[in-house]
Amino acid sequence: MIYSLMAVFFVLGYIAIALEHNLHVDKAASALLTAIIVWTLLVIGSDTLLAGQLVNGLDATTLINTELRHHLAEIAEILFFLMGAMVIVELIDAHDGFSAITNRIHTTSAVKLLWTIGTLTFFFSALLDNLTTVIVMISLLRKLVADKELRWWFVGTVVVCANAGGAWSPIGDVTTTMLWIGNQITASNIIVDLILPSLVTAILPLIVLTFMFKGKEVHRPKPIKAPIQSSNSNYLGNYVNEQASAMVMDTSNSYTFSVPTTEANDSAIVDPLDTVTSKTRISVLALGLGALAFVPVFKTLTHLPPYMGILFGVGVLWVFTELVHRNDDWDIKQRMTVVGVLTRVDMSSILFFLGILLAVAGLATAGHLTNIATWLDNTFSSLYTINVLIGLMSALVDNVPLVAGAMKMYPLLNDSAMAGLTGSELARQSQFLQDGAFWHFLAYCAGTGGSCLIIGSAAGVAAMGMEKISFMWYLKHISGLALIGYLAGAGAYIAIHVM
């Protein structure tokens, strides 16, 4: 009974997230409530649901708290990484660093811009990772596309291309990294084996959109010069606007800020960007992108998790911007340093991410995901079919626990395990060797299948939070394109290996 109730409440929470705009309830609230209810039900039914794990005198409360801390630690790594990447991108944006890139993109053709953004996203994702790439590319698109709905089309394309680009790189997607760390795959072989299917996944949606965007033009947003008022108190001081203020919406960034209408600034509003030299702008851009690209290097050298690398980059940029602006006025400091940027981090998106991942972790602890994997193995004989379905399911629930469940369900085999096997059994079991077809195809499916729904991947969730794209809009306009690309890429992989 409790086992079924957990699944029911998860589905209800999922529906509430999907109907966010109809219910007028923020998706973060629905996600948090879903997570707490799922874990509460797990506590109530723990004696039955976790009976097989209660050994050597271990009580249910201790086991659940241990599991919760374990999952929360993993989720916190993702959240700190996300916040760190957002801070770095915001700092670059505050110094107008992306202008070095956007100024080199002169086209007004929607089709040309689509292919430019798609290509950059695909390869940036392999170099950085899909989550960081989405954050960077959305910041660029805010400088290039003024029309909100047209920009959403581009953002949807960015999500598809970022997930496709991350699938063929050992550091491009968290699930591929998991398989790499677990020795199921090697870096060189995964790149060679998956780059073609990943290209198919990214290119097909671009081709379809090329016909849709034919003849359309894009227009850049008009820059608005105004200082941003900080909303908190810190060592820079307390700033309180005691007079009326005019509200201004910055079309290149989705936040609202106040422009104090005092006598001092009635005559002339100083734009903080006017104080930024070209040298500083390029330095912040280079340091920011360098910090993002350094994360996988830092991980390889130190074996510390990626969020440590991103926080190292934040620290370096924090010190640099503080020193550069140490003699500037307060209103410039509070926009150009990390202290000001932190007030603009979208906490509702962070809490949504926390809620949805905690809810999935609760289902994983109760055994729902493992049972799904067992059912798939018993129902479908083809490992290719199983992986395709795992990819589609990753659009509904997070791909990390699905891949983790598959890694536990199907053990990594070595050559000695193949001794004595012949015929079809040898062919099947050989797919579970290091760099076997099962592991490579799992990396592709789990990495790209999540694009079919906006909440199916970390990149999609980040895009949803940054651009306020509704679940239903993405489902109506982008999901079909993503599904076409996903199935075509899967078909390309199967054709290559069957032939």
C-alpha cells in the first residue's frame, strides 16, 4: 500500500509541476512537497519496504537517515556546481564579457543563428558539460534574441544539442562520468563510438527548425543603462532608497531592478559598464571561461568532485573582481562583484532542483527504480530495447538513479567471465565487458533521452529556471523534435553495431 502511495504522490507532484501555470503554484513548491511526502511515506512503511536491508540489528530510522544524507550529499554537489556556474556566468555578463562573442555574430538570419548556436553548444558541452553549457548559451542568447518566444525556441535547441554533445564525452554528462569512473567505459572509446549518433541527435532537430525559421529574422534587445539596486545588507553597506523609485525591466536578463530617483541621479545615471575597461572585460571573460574549462582538469588532478573545481573558480574570480573594483563607488561594486551577483541567483530554481531530485531519491531508496529495471530485463530480451526505454524513462525521472540502477543490475564483466560461453549467450554477455555495446548505448540513451521533457535533464531544469519556460510549452514545441533526434541517433548506433 505504502509502496504504491509513494508512486501515486510522485505522479501527482509531477502533474502539479507540469500544470504550474494553470494551478498558479510555483513548481518549486510542488517539488519540495512531493519530496517530503515521498520520504515521509518511506518512513511510515520502512519496516516493510526496507526489510531486506535491516540486518545486523540496524533499525529503520538509522538506515533512512543514512540514505537521506547520502542522497542529499550527491544532490548538494549538483546544486553547488549549478550555483557556482551561475555566479561565474553572471559575473561575465555583468562585465559585458559575452560581447566579445556576440559582437562577432552579425547575422540577423534566424536559420544562420540557429546553426551557429547549435554547433557551439554541441562542442562546448563536450568540453565543459551540458549543464554549464546551457547556462552560458542562454546568457549569450539573451544578448542576441529580443523576442521571448523565439528565444525559447533557441533555448529548446540548446537543451537538445547540449545533451547530445555531453553524451559522447566522459565529462560532458554526469551519467557518462559515472560510467567512466566505474570503469564501464574508457574516454577514447566512448568518444569514437558515440560522436556519430550524438551528431544525428543534434542535427535532425536543427534541420526541421531550418524549414520553420526560413525567412525569419532576429533582433537584439536594446540595452538599458541603469544601476541595479542590491536587495541585501553586506560589508559593502546598507543601501536604502527612501524616495520613490522607477521600475525597469532589463530584457537581456530576466530580473527587475529599481532605479532610485534621487536628485543625484535624476540628472545623469551612471552605467557601471562605462567604468569597465576593455582589458577588464576580456580578463573576466577569459578567467570565467577558463574556470569552467578547468573543472574537469581539476577533477582529474585532485580526484575531488566537480563542485570543488567550480567553487575554486568562483573564489579566484571573486578575489579578482574585488581587487579590480576596490576603488569604485558602491553602486558599481554591488553590480560588478560576487556579493551583488549572489542577490540575483534564482533560489526558486535551486529549490525546485532540490525537491525533484530528493523525490526521485526516495523512490530509489524504496526500490521502485530497481524494480523497473528488473521488469525491463524480464520483459524485453533485447538490450538495445532496454536502453532505449531507459532513455525515455530518464525524461520522466532523473537519469542518475536510472543509470545507477542499471550499473547495479548489470555487473561489469571481464574476459575470464566469458570462458565457456558460446553462441548467443557469449554475444549477450560480451556487451557487459568494459566498453561493451550495452554500456556505450546506455551512456547515449541516458544522456540524450532526457531532452524529450524539459525536466528530464539537469540542462533542461536549468533552462526552465533561467528562462521561465513552462513544461507544457516545451512539451508542445520541443519534445517532438527531441524525440525524433533521440530515436534517429539510437537507430544510427544500432545500425552501426548490427552491421
